[in-house]
Amino acid sequence: MRNYKDMAPEQRFEELAMMAEEFFGVTTWRGKFAERYDMTAQQLSAWAKSSPPTPVWALVAIHDAMNAQRLETIRNWLKG
């Protein structure tokens, strides 16, 4: 896992967007992310402007969700 603390705020949001698009399978991921993590669209819009900057927990959460999704795919494949 990358050290998200060392990233600039705008890099964190770009990384979040990339991972969220992959996880949710859509480019319009903000609504799904907000719903999943009990947030508002306004909060995500503020992160996009780095005011406040994207928190590290958001990247860790989506990273963990992606890993869980991959693990589920492997489990289903092994079940055949």
C-alpha cells in the first residue's frame, strides 16, 4: 500500500478518483462513494478543491474495499 500521507492534497484526490472509478465501475463515482461512507456530495466537491484536503482515511478505505472485492472474486472463482 502506498503512503498516502506523503502525497500532495491534489494527488490524493486524483488517486481517490482513480481507485473509486475502478471500484465502483463508473466515472460518476462521487454519489456512490458519498453514500457508502455516509458523506455529502458537497464534502467530496470540497476535497476536489483541496479545501479541506482529501483525508488519508478516504484512500485507505477505498483501497481496503478494492482488496475485499478482489478477494471475493478469487473466492468465487475457487468455488467454481
